[in-house]
Amino acid sequence: MARALRDIMLRMHDSQILKNRVRELRMARNLRQADLAQQVQVTRQTILAIEKDRLNPSIRLSLKIAQVLGEAVDHVFYL
């Protein structure tokens, strides 16, 4: 019983992790990480961390990235 509950909790947690399409959309627009970073006023390392799901961006940064990529924020970032 405890194992089943743990498995359910892990699946619920995984479904709440913010995921993104930043790398895919950036590359489709022939933008380097440094280009995107400059346009949204962060470091290249920040863009790298977002693309690798190591960093969840703020709402403000998410909106800036979506705007630069020309996409709706919920298309770029999703659960």
C-alpha cells in the first residue's frame, strides 16, 4: 500500500513540473542561446539552465522569452 501511494505521489509531482520548448523554438528561429539571452536581458547560462529544466523562470522572464520567440507563453512553457 505504501509503495502504491508513493508511486501515485511521484506521478502527481512529475505532472506538475514546468516543462518548456525554449530550445526547440529558439533553434527553429536560428537564435543562439546568447542571442535570446541578450534580448531578454539575462545571461546565456540562464537560458541554458531553463532549456535543461534546471531553472523555472519567473513569470516576467517567461513572458519575455515567449514574446521574443513569437509564441504564446503557454505554448513555450507547460505542465
